[in-house]
Amino acid sequence: MTNNLFNEFEKITSKQWKNQIQYELKGADYNETLIWESLEGIKVKPFYHNDEDVVTNAVETKASNFKIVQEIFVHDVEKSIYRANDVLNRGADNIRFIIENQETDVVSLLNGIKSNVNSIYIQLSFLSETFVEKINTEAGKLAAEIFVLVDPIHQLGKDGNWFTNLNTDFEAYNKIVNAYKNINFVTVNAQLYQNAGANMVQQLAYTLAHTNEYLNRVPNFEGTITVSVAVGTNYFFEIAKLRALRLLFEALVNEYNPNITLHILATPTKRNKTIYDYNVNMLRTTTECMSAILGGADAVENLNYDALFHKSNEFGSRISRNQLLVLKSESYLDKVNNPADGTYYIENLTQQLAEKALTLFKDIEANGGLITQLIEGTIQRKIAESATKEQALFDEGKEVLLGTNKYPNAQDKMANDLELFPFVKNNPRKTLISPIIERRLAENLEQQRLEVEKNS
């Protein structure tokens, strides 16, 4: 039996919708009242229609495959092993170890994982061929896929200096990529751009240019490139951002080698997180994780609601993991692939973000590439300009963080609850370039409130 119910209704064109909307506005200007422009220069319409907005379904996103990642800082190897097995037994699929000390017994760490694990990410704060060799040897014995996250370009952007210098870093990088085939090694850490205040077009263009530097400097590479991204609170735009990233990445790598695949590791941004009324951070991270999942991230690592001001703790980690478990097991976000297909709005945003980012990427490449523009200070200046615009909107109350610049709780006290310093740290030192500074929107306001607390 065919259901022809909708055949009884006359099709409405976009022009007819606009005429009706204009009538309902009672003389108010359609463009000024209902169309708003994002920081990326994208004009958002009040409705999208199939006679104006083409649905391409050009991006394949396998939301059903997303994995839950738990972060573990490795200070004590035995405690880290215990914690890794514990969180894997309580819902995590993957582990991301953060290792800052080259003396860490990484062999014992990997062999201590007895629970089922899909993938293990090992993020290193140093570049050491000897250390990576140990990981590669053990990776050959494990069922889990191993990702070693080391990014010299991110090191330059964030710290202002290479690990050693450009030539030495990339010489070591190429040796590792060519010699150790049991691990995924090529990494683009693009979180810095979002956390520092770059708009989405900049984030995409810089990520693409960042990737292109590795494709140029690691000849004949094939395999997986891990791109680590931060996801903000602009829900539909962030879904479109990750979809646009896949479009752009595929277009780029096809110029080099079609056997290069993209693995997206997503985490919520720090830029909109607050220390006052900090429970709101749970709401922010929930929608950001939803954007990451629906946008097609392969793995999602949530940010603890108290990560800004508390040391890593059991309660914060459990809540962040359970947020993802609720999205996966109770909201069923893992039941449908390509969930954004057929949505005119998201498809439109995806195309516009991709086109604008591609234009900016071409400009970067025409002017020497990402590393050259980092050394010249162009990237830092552009990000600072974008961050300043967003900061002004926050200061004027147009960019709202509930509990901070709107409806703040005057009784909320934080001066005695800070285990970590939640603000930009001044560390004067000699650097090759001016580093890209991560800064939260609420920092100045929070510092003022803390000062009032101390003086009251």
C-alpha cells in the first residue's frame, strides 16, 4: 500500500515562504531581522529549502563507530595501569596516555592493559626515536591499534620553539614514519587553533595547511593521519565543521596518495569553559560531544567539568565518561550513520565552510605555507584578530556564558577551590616565534571576581 498523503498538499516554493514571512514581520526588514552573520562571514537564513539549497550527501560519517576515549596522565606507571583497566571495565573504549617523561616504562604500561581496548593513544611531550621504537615493538604484539601522538608543528605553534630545530625534528620524524609500521604516527594537533580563538574557517584552513606540511615533508607517506580537533558550542556549525574537514582532507590527500585515511579525535574546547558556576560546563561539553559524534568524529574524549581548576580526579573522570555513555547507550547516537544527510542547513554550512577554508588554505600555500606564516607571525596575528572580535562580543554580553556574564551567582566562591591555575601563565623566555596563546573568554571576568573575593 502506497501512502500518498503528502501528494494532497501543494508544494511551496522558497519565494512563497519568504513572502509569508515578510507578511508576518509586519513591515520589519527581512534581512535585518532574521538573517544573522557568523564570525566566519556566513549569513545564516531563517529557513532552507530544496529549490535553493542542494543536498549533496557528499560526506560519509560513520557515527555508529565512534569510540569513547578516557585521558590518563602517566606519572606513576602502576597507578596508570590500574586506572586504565578500571575505566575500560566501566565503559571507555579507548585510552589516551599522556607521557611527559622519557624515563617512563612504556613497555610495562602497554603490557599492563588486560581489559579489552579498541585503540590506545600515546601522546608524547617529546620527540624520541628510541622511545617510539619501544612502543612500536610492543604494538606488534597487541590486538589494539596504537596511535603515537607527536606533532612538531603543534610544538612550534604552542611553545614557540621546535623540539630541537626544524631540520632535526623532521629528520627524526621521517625515520620514525619509515621504520615503524606497527603504529599510526603522523599527527595533526589542531586543538590549539580553536582554543586560541580562531574562527571555524581559520581552524579548517590551518588544519589543512598543517596537514599539507607533513605531506610535503614526509615523502611517499601512506596510512592514517590522526587529526585532533576541539569542538565548540555552536552546535550545527560544529557538525558542519567536522564534515567540511573530511571533504577538504579527502581533496588534499588525493593529490598525494589516495591510500591516506583520516582519523578524527575530538574533544570539547576549553575556550568557553568557566570556573564559576562550573556545573554548566557539563551542559556545554554534552552538546559539544554531540556535535563531534554527529559530525563524524572517530573517537571522542570528553573534558572533565572541573578540568580547569581541579587535578584529575575519579569523580570528574566518571562524569565525563558517563556523559558519553548516555549519548551512546541511552540517546542512541551510535545507531545511524551519516545523520546529517538530507539536512539543507547543515549541508549548506558544510559547503560554505569548506569553500571559505579552501580559499584561505590556497592563500596560505601561495605565501609559503603554514610554517613560514607561523615564523612570520601571520597566523598568530590572524588568530588574535578573530579572538579579539569574539572577546568583544563576550564583554558586551552578546556572546553569552550562563553563570558568568549572564545570571552570575554572586554567592558562588572559588578562591579556595583552585587546585590548578586556570589562567594564561606568563613565562618570559627566548622563543623562535611568538607562540599561539590559548585563552578562555571568561578569564578577565573571573580574575576580577577572584580579586573581589580576596579583598572581601
